[in-house]
Amino acid sequence: MKDLELAEAQWQKSSYSGGANNCVELAIFVDRVAIRDSKCPEQAPLILSRADVRTFIGGVREG
């Protein structure tokens, strides 16, 4: 993913975040999702396909 795209990303925290800076943030793009640690936003984010993120979330929900 290009640096320019990430520089313009609109990062979102979970609605379950208690306001502390200790959660993950997501930036959603057309075909990918960037994931970063809110405590270290300067580090390179993890980039996954949207399909991989859906699979991961589905697995978490199922336990």
C-alpha cells in the first residue's frame, strides 16, 4: 500500500474502546484494511484483504 494512501487514511477505533489509547485502529480501503496499534501509530500497519478481516472477525465471534 502506498504511503500516500496511508497518510490520507481515516483511522477508526472500536466503539468498545474505553477512551484509553490501548486498542487497535482500522482504516478501510476499497480492497484492503490497514490495522495499527493506537499506542504506536508511527509503526507500519498490518495490511490485510477485506476478505481476510471478515474471516478473522467471524472466527473471533464463533470463539
